[in-house]
Amino acid sequence: MHGGQQPQKHYGITSSISMAFPREVDHQYTHKLSEAMKPFGVFEDEDELNHRLAVLGKLNTFVKEWIAEISETKNLPPSTITNVGGKIFTFGSYRLGVHTKGADIDALCVSPRHVERTDFFDSFFAKLKLHEEIKDLRVSVIKVYLLCLVAGQIDLLFARLALQSIPDNLDLRGDSHLRNLDIRCIRSLNGCRVTDEILYLVPNKENFRLTLRAIKLWAKRRGIYSNMLGFLGGVSWAMLVARTCQLYPNAVAATLVHKFFLVFSKWEWPNPVLLKQPEDSNLNLPVWDPRVNPSDRYHLMPIITPAYPQQNSTYNVSSSTRTIMSEEFKYGLSVTDDILQGKTDWSKLFQPPNFFLKYKHYIVLTASASTEENQLEWIGLVESKIRVLVGNLERNEYITLAHVNPTSFPGNKESCSENEFVSMWFIGIIFKKVENAESVNIDLTYDIQSFTDTVYRQANNINMLKDGMKIEATHVKKKQLHQYLPVELVQRKKRSIVELNRNSNGGSSKRSSLDGSQLDSSRDTDSGTPFSSPTSVCKPSRPAASDTDDRWVLLTENQGDLTDQEKGLSIPVIGSSECPAFVSPLRYTPPAGSTIPTVVGRSVVPCLGSSRDTSGPTEQNQNGATAAAKRPHSPTQDGPPKRIRDPADLVRGSGPWRDILGGVKAMPIPTIDTSRTQRLPSMELPDVTSPLPSSNHQRVVKNSIRLALNRHR
């Protein structure tokens, strides 16, 4: 305290790192940051904002009228009907105040206890159909989608509270509202409760909002914004920014953006990010707790929601996506260092990398259907399962990293004779450097087929699978990408970000990834322009000649009937193979007394054993996560056995950064980087005992992909 001033409010689970107030130059950098974001349409103009407010106001009135009508049909007293209420709450980016032009609005319809969920999906849906300002209306099992003429799409969830009426001043942050509620209503309420709690826990909302806009734009431009594909979604980025604001409560946006990269480029994952100390409301709801839930121990990058019941918002993150995001944090720190030193401007932070110059090898995943309506359904399912494929590839002992590009690309209709509607995803692959091996065979067929089996079973179980829906996977080299994509996406610019980094870093053109492997020198090549769903060729007639500097050779089954020119293509295999049995989460029998402290202030039982296999080797990555041994794929030479780590190796020192973050010395929560299927909730994978679709009209297409590594000593 100075001069009798009151101490400032304490935010977060630790004390702040710096209480410094902004200088004039910090305000100038913040103004420049805001100006640099304007060309990307991140700010909504006043007219559009007023339109949204007007539509939400009408929708709120509409909900009250509907609830009153429902109450009348249920024979409630007239005095009760007049005060029954009802309300629309917003959440997500709109509620946080960081939505962009034309963005969807996430909303929640809250009703009193006598209104049933079936009423919402029946009578409310029917009433909406008659509304003249709604030009498109769809319904799913959990929400209603409204496309309004002036406000864009509104995604509307439903929750009924155990209240006789819903007042206009209702605050959903109180945990008491969750009592005696259906689990579906609790899930619907969670979005609003988390959003409100984030806003409550930040020191300055305006600084938080501008910083979050900048970080979300950066994440989208750098290709790491996708919860579905194993990166981070909007709520996760919001919580990371909120934690930065707690650590620097008086800083303005330009400083906070720089500190964001500083904090999370040095964060010791899997230590969780928490905005507040978790509280137990004694409602017996499942919460994130690695002491109790074995599956929580597999989470590699936990970011915990602040509202009860606390959940990890990043359970989809894999070792590859964490490595990629960690590299991007370091790159962001380097760029913002230069910006604040006057060496460059903010536009450099938002320059996208060219994904198609980063890697030497790619897997092209193609999903196709015969009609546009079928394709919309099909690509949604396939995209939601791509992280399963990434997990399969990660477990291959010869693959160091699998990087999926969040952007999908359409196929060229003229080149696709069977199916008119085609979408493609590209997965960059880094193979492990094998020492002292003249030749090593790598078979990716198992990884691909277990993924396609998962998708086909899921589609079959939910009655989505229709004639013409297919998945294919093909291995291509970087020099072959021009046969799939426009030339501007796969050609190198004259002066790339990598070259700029080389000049400023003394000639170093490579950066080490978190797992110790060297990433390609073209990892950060700048494309100069963002992707915009270009038209591309569906299937190449023939792949280009092999790279002269690359000795990976593609092998296929049944090559005896192929010409020399055809060898190297991936061959479609019609039919199905036996799907691998997915392993259930490991069961642990910890030694007595083996608990360690965590930043949550609790003790967590380390994951030291497995009831399935107590003798197999484990690996420990540099982030402290213990990984199950990867599955070998047809090696020609047996390598030396891997050393079995001592259980004590699981416990790492907290390091000096723990002192910087507020003086809390703590051990990381032990996690195990095991198979992707173990980290997935069981509900996301279909029953592996269910049969693959085998009707005569349905072709289950898979590709056999085998690689051979020939290296000269």
C-alpha cells in the first residue's frame, strides 16, 4: 500500500507477477495493435451490433410469450402465468464481447420447472417456424439453429430450472441452480456459467477483450484454433488470456499479448491452468480430478473451467498438437519481442505460415459423397474423428509428429467421376531419424484402417452411412502437393519468415520441438495470404518424381501388376479388415503413500502401474508426461530394448518458473501420454464389436500405405 491506499483485489490462485501500470508507449503499441486487427474484420460495426441486440430482444420476448402459452395449457393459475417469466442468456464469444462480423451467437433459453424439454423441441420449434424474420430453421438433439435475417445464425440451447418462475435479473453463477437438474440441463447451463465466471475473474474487462481478440486472430491465422482437431477452442483461449490478465492486472492489451506468449512459452505442462481454486459444491457431479479419474491423468494440456462442475476444456489435445502449439507460443514471443523493440510491426504476428512447405511428407485424407446434403453430414463426422487418426499416427514408433491442417479443401468436381462432392484434409508427418539402419519398413495401413473402421462403424450405428460415402487416405510428398492444391499454396515465397529468422538468429534455420526432434527448416514459411477454400484437384493422375534429397520410398501391396510409373501410388483396398480392439483406460495400483502436491493444493496419486501390462517400457517426454511405448510397424531390425524408467522419474522438479508465477512450488500432475483411444471419452467411439457395413452397394475404401526408409551411411 502507498499513501494509505487500499490493497488491490487479488485475482487467481497465485499473486500477480507484476502490478506495473502502463506507460505512454504501451498505450501507443495498443493503438497500433487495434489498427492492425481492423483489416481482418474482428470488430463489429455499430449498426450490426444494434441489429443483434434488437433480434435478441425480440427472441427474449418471443420466449416469454411461448412459456406463458405453455403454462396456460398446463392449467397453471392466471396469477402465476403473468409472472412465469423466461429468459434468453448469451454465452461464448458474443457474451465475452469478442465476436467478429457475421459470427454466430450462442444462446440459452431458460424456462421454469413446469416446461419440459420436449415442449422446447416441439411447440417452440413449431412457433419459430411461423416467425417471418427466421429464414432457416434446423433442430438437433441438443439445440435449435435459427438463421435470422439481420443477426446471422443463433444456436439455441435449452435448460429448465427448478424454479416456479424465471426473473429478469436471474444470475446463473450460483451453484444452487444446479440442484435437482437433469444432466442435459446442467450441460446447457455450463456455457453461460463458465463465460460469466471468466468475466468475473479478470481485473479489467476491456483490456481482456482486446487481448483476447488479438490472441484468437493470431491462433486462427497460425492454424491452431480448433478444439475438434486437438488444438484449442474459443473458451480455452479465453481462459489462457484471463490467466495472463490475472498475472498482470494493470497491463494494457499490447503488454498482455507479449506477456501471454512469455507465460505460456514457459508453462510446464501438464500443470493445469486454473483461474480460481476449485470448489466442491457437494452436488456429486463429475469434476476434473486426476486423483479420482484415471482418464484425467492422460490430459496433456489441462485448462480447467472455473465454474462448477470443473472440466478440462482441452481433453482433445494430443502430443503432436501440444508440440505444435508450444512452438507457436515461442514464435509469438519472438515476434512480440521484436514488435516492442520497434524492429517490426503487429502485422507480422498475424502472418500465416504456409503449412504446405513445412513438411516433406503428407497424408491426404479424402471424404466424398454423391450429394451435397450427404456430404455435409459426412464431412462433419469425418472431421470430428480426424484426431483419432492423428492419435494412431502418433503411436507409430517411426513418427515423431502428425500435424493436421484445420482447413479443409474441396476437390475438383471435373476430376472426380464417381462422387461429385469431395473434401480433403492434409496431415503433415515428421518421421523419426533411424540411426544405424540401412533399411526400415513402415506400414501405416493399420493406422489408417483402424481410423476408417471407427468412422464407418459410427456412421452405421447412427444410420448416417449412405451409398457413395467414402474415405480414402494417400501418402504424398511435398513436391506432389501441386497435384492436389493451387500453385500459390505450395510454392515458396522469395523471402520467408524462416529466412528472416535466420538473419536475426545468427543463421540458425531449425528450431527444436519439445520432443527433441528437429523440425523442417521451412516450418514457418510465410504464404503471405490466408487460405480461402481454393478449388483443387481431387486425384492426381500420377505422382511427381521422388524428391532427390529424400530417400523415403512408398511401397504398395500387389505391385506385380503395376508398371514402373504406377508403383508408388496408394492402392484402394475394397472390403474391410478386422478392427483393432481399443484399449480401455489403464487401471492403477499406486504404492502406499505415493502422493505428490499440485498447484490445486491437493495431493494426486501418481500413475505408476497398469493392470494390463506392468512390465512394458514407458517413455518420458521433456514435459514430464510419461508415454506408453509406441507400437512397432514392421521394422527390419530389432532395436535395443528401451530402458524402463524408474517410478521416481515421473516426479519432476518444479523449476524456477514456478517461483515467478507466484511462489507456489508444486509438482506437475502426473499424466500418461497413451493411446488416443484411451484419452477419448468412451461415448466418442462406437462399439468395436459392432460389424462393419457390408452391404453390396456400399464400398468401404481403404488404402494400403507402406513406406521403406533407405538411408546411406
